[in-house]
Amino acid sequence: MADNSQKMSYHAGEAKGQAQEKASGMIDKANNAAQSTKETMQDAGQNVQAKAQGAVDAVKNATGMNK
């Protein structure tokens, strides 16, 4: 039969493993959030770039520089 210190050691090891698993899950969630933010910002940047190019083309058309 395990004595009290062995039981405490076992439970401490269990708690450590659970804490490590939880931390790993939190890191995964943070990485996923960062990746999602990166993709959103890239999409936004491409959208702004396309709108700016459209504005340039509109000015060129309006001033006759696009001919």
C-alpha cells in the first residue's frame, strides 16, 4: 500500500501533467488567433491596395492619362 508521501507525489505529478496540457492548449489557441489575425490583416491590406489602384485608374481615366 502506498504511503501518504507517495500519494502526494502521484497527485502532484498528475496536477503537473494537467497544467502542462492546459498550457499547451492555451498556446495552440493563441497561435490560432495570431494566424487568423495575420490572415485578416493581409486580406485588409490587399483590399486597400486594390481600392487605391482603382482610385489611381479613375484619376487617370478622368484626366485622360490612361490613353
